[in-house]
Amino acid sequence: MLIHCHVLIDLEILSTIIIALFVWFEVHGFPESRIHRLKSLSVTSFPFTMRTLSRSTPLFCCVGLAGALNPCTNNLNSAAFLDAQEFASLDFDYLVVGGGTAGLTVASRLSENSKILVGVIEAGDLHVKDSLVDVPAYIGLAAGNPAYDWNLVTVPQESIGGRVMQATRGKILGGSSALNFLAWTRAPKDEYDSWNSFGPSAGWTWQGLLPFFKKSASVFLPQMNPFAGSDDSAEGFDPEYVGFNGPINTSFNEFYPDPVPVYFNTLTSMGISINADPESGNTTGLSNCRSSIDRTTGSRSYAVTGYHCLAAPRKNYRVLVNAQATRIVFNSTSGKYIKATGVEFNSSFGILTAKVKKEVILSAGAYKTPHLLELSGIGNQTLLARLGVQSVVNLPSVGENLQDHYSVLGQYQLKPGFLTFDELSKNATFATEQAVLYNETRSGMLAASNSMVAFLPIQSYANESEIQSLLSRLDASTRTPRSALQSAQYAIQRDWLRTGSVPATELLLFSGSLGVTPEDQRFITIAAAGLHHLSRGSVHINSSDPLSPPQIDPKWLSNDYDVQFMLRAMKFVLQIGNTSPLVDIIQARSLPAMDAETDTELIEYIKSTGGSSQHPMGTAAMAPRDMGGVVDSTLKVYGTSNLRVCDASIFPTSLGTHLQATVYAIAEKLADQLV
């Protein structure tokens, strides 16, 4: 097994090498090939390759820092890992396809029963002591790198100028929990309660999921929230709603860039309420959210350091990495239900099959889960027949209902003297000092993340006339739903918009620039994301070749409502940038360009620069089969007796939140059900 390991060396030696390299590059220049490679990390279509490394970036920013100080990930020879032939020789009780956020959670919990043999098949590799995974300030730098990312892209998006967009998903043990932006948030209570309409009487409600939210995470104690708004709420949690013993560590930052309190005070001056406890079921307002960072190590806390490390010492937990699942194997198709008997996978030993006695749990994510279902003969039989795949279950909704949070940016150049994350990529001396501090104390800017979020109903920033106009556009855009599922979703979304009972928009402050910016300038970026778009896309196979990527078509901004909604959100971002005290520290607006002022110009900007928040969901929705569902309320795929789906593809409605906390909770719920 090949294990990626960025080597940690003695601090004195490291410092000497850093200084020598820095002096050499200052004298001789940085190799142009390296500049080209690093600049290619920046995606002009926006979504979140965070920052581009610059000419002055120290070389060690990607390879010299220590990863998580975790005894499990430090063990390179764990008996949990088998080669492909050994793995295929076993008879598993449960096979989990996808060693990501949900997959490792389910597998770890199932393996707590020593009588159950659990196997995990993961297409990517284990990355150990890897700064691109572990170091919080380096979020986004692994995106687009095939050692970490599937490197999926969308089909050209007609409604946003024909652009082909990056669809980042983790191809790594830990999945997208190893690549995400660390935000630890939940959706509001009403959104989870809406799921009961699609999976009734099965615990798909806020109260039904709450025990599993708590079971999956631990808040870091003692720690105070410096942006709580009052001393009474400074702890930032109610013990009724958070966990203290879960595998995923969550914490507040201990370092905040200079613009954060200025931005915070600006939004409160505009009437945005402070929400010091957004995990309680009410997310509306301005919050300093927790991040999935272990403060004892200053490192990302994710499915590997949490769940995999709990299970790795167990003799009944086995993992196969660098093996891509290509097909679920079923017995004869006679009878009412088909039964999964194994999973076929591609490995260095060729095509092999792992055998299963009880169940297969598909946790490959919102893009790869429907892809694998269709390759296995479960999907729209017309599509499958056209591509030469034998249909075993005609389930036309597989791969439909794709939803995401389309986002747009407002970016501002700051006046001189304000410290932001830009300093790490533009000031080599500062970056060196922070690297030394991080290696010594696991603290400082490298251990911090962007955590200032605002979840806002439209009523927070639009007047009644504007809201009525949006409702009219929503009605016009939803007159011909494609399915009963879509019709039910639209009715729920309309009620949420009309009443303001749940947020419609998220604002996320990035204390730095996104993309290539001048070396001598510092920036902040405000991302505005729509949380409940009407656009519905799809993910389907485009070939019977299992190694061919899926065809991803989000259909972003494919209706008038979504366009007008994002226009109003963009205008609010511009209003924030023109309000004191934030405006007092701004030198100039860089995005959108200062001459973009009219609705037509702003809409063009939204379409030409906006993109995915990388929150795909809904492509194997939990709902009644005749409504357009793919799985039932137990997450079992219709037409099968022992195949379940457990990842964000089962979401029946779009959730207005970052997804990781919910995916962990869903996986905990399924594991509890199976055990």
C-alpha cells in the first residue's frame, strides 16, 4: 500500500532549510514551472480553491509542516489495511463502498460488534501527516490535485455562459471530510422536520437526528466564543444540543484576522442579530461557528482521525485503499427484490470481487453514488439500455434531483495595515514565523479557519415589495414540476421563503483573497450562497466504462427566480461593503468591478463568476418510490433487499447549511439502526 506522508523534520533543521531556501529564491527567483503549477490551483470559476500560492510563498507551505499528532495516523502499518487479493478472499458481513465522511462513520460503528466483519473499499489513498489535509489554513490547496480529488467537472452550463465547472470531491481515505472548509454547522429545525414528509415515522426530524448529532462530535472545553454578544452565551452552546464524547472534535478559533471584528460590528449595525448558539435548531443570524479542528493538535478533525482511528485496531475492521468500486454484484433478478452478493472493484491486481453476506452500504457521495448505481443496473432503464448496461431495477429517479448552493463573491482590497490570511501567501517572513509557531505550539494563523457566517431569511435584507416579487417569480418558475417529489419540495420552499422561518442565504467571510491578487495588497471576500435554489440538475453515466467519470449537470440558474434571488443577495453584499465600520477599512472594491452597477451588469457578473459551494446533495433521494424516491426511510434502495445508501445523496430537500455535520449524523443513525 502506498501511503502519502509529508515528512516532519527537526525544527532547527527545518528552520535552517527554510531560511536557506528563502534566501536562494530571493536571489535567483522562483522557477517559472513551479509558478505555473501553483497558479493552476486557482479556479477562476470561483468555487473555492481558497488561495493561490505566490512567488513569495515559502516552499514548506505545502510539505514541511507536521500533520495531526494522532497515534492512529502515525501508524503506517496498521493491520486494518489489506491488499486487494487479501480483501477479496474474505466473506464480509457488511461492505461499505466509499471510505469518506459517512462510510467510515458507518463502518467504525458497525465494527463495534466484534461478531461482525466490516470491509471498506476506498478509491483514494491514506494521507498521513499531510499538511494539505491537516493544516486548517491550507484549506482548498488540495482541490484539483489528483492525489486528493476526483477532479470531476460539470458539463457546460448553458445558463451561466457555457462554463465548465470544477466539482471537487475527496478521492482520499476520509473523503470530502479531508478537503472541506471545516465549518461545523447544522440546518435549522424546520428543515430537518420537513424530511418527515418524505420518510415518515422513521426519526427523520430534528429530534430524531439530535442524538446522532451529539454522538458524532465533541465540543472543545473550556473555550469561550469572543463573538457571542453577551457574557451569558459566551460558551456558545447549550449542553442539551451538543456532544462531548464524539469522535469529531469541534472548536472555536483562537486566532482571528483583523477584519473579522470589523465585519461583525458592521452586520450588527445593519440589524443582523447575533446567534451565539446556532446548533440549537435556530440558525438565523450572525454566528462565529465552530470548525472541525482539534485544538490539542491544531489539525483538521475528520473521518480518519475520528472514526477510522477508533476502528483500526479491531480485527473485524478491514480497509482497502486505491481500489475503485466498479459494480455491485447481484444474484438472479427473479423475485420481488434483488440481493447484493458482492462488490466488484478495480485494483492493482485487476478486477476482483469482494463478497458480502448481509448488506452493501453505498457511501460514495452525491456524484459517485448514482454513478455506481447506474453502472450496477439500477436506474432509468431507457438510459441504461442506450449505454449497454443491463437493467436490474428500473428506478428512473437515480441521479436526478441534484441540488447545490450556488454562490457569488464580493471582494474588497483593504487599506494597508490589516492582517489577513493573505499574509501566509504574500509575506514569506511572516509565513516562516507562523510555521515555526505552528510546529512548536500547534497554534497561530495556520491553526485557524474562516468561521464568521450569517444565515439570513430574505426578510433580513429585502423589503416587502422585493419579497413579493420573488414569490411571484418562484410561482412562475415552478408551474411545471418534473415529479411529485419536486412539486412537494417547491411547496415547502415557497412557505420557507414567504414566512422567513428558515434562512434563504448564507454569507461567509473569507479574510483574504480568492484567486490571484497583487502581492502588495490584502483583501477580504464575502461569499453569498443561495440555500434553496429551484434549479434541479442530474448526475448520470455517460458510458458503460466504469472508470469513465459521471456526467454532472447542475443546471445552475436555469430559472428566473434563482437569478433574481442571487441578484438581491449580491446587492446586499455590496451594501455591506458600503457600510461603516467596514467601509472605513476598505481601499477599493475589486469584485465585482466598480463599473458593474446596473441589474444587467450584476446579473452578468453573477453568471460569469459564480459557482458551486461544493455542497451537492439529493441524487438518491429518500422519498416514496412513486414520488420519485430512490431509497426508503431505512435508506434501502427500492427493488433491493440489502443495498443501502448513506451519504448526502439521500437528502430529500436541500439543507441550508454546510453538510458535514448532517452527513455524520445520518451515518450514526443508520449504524444505530443496523446494530
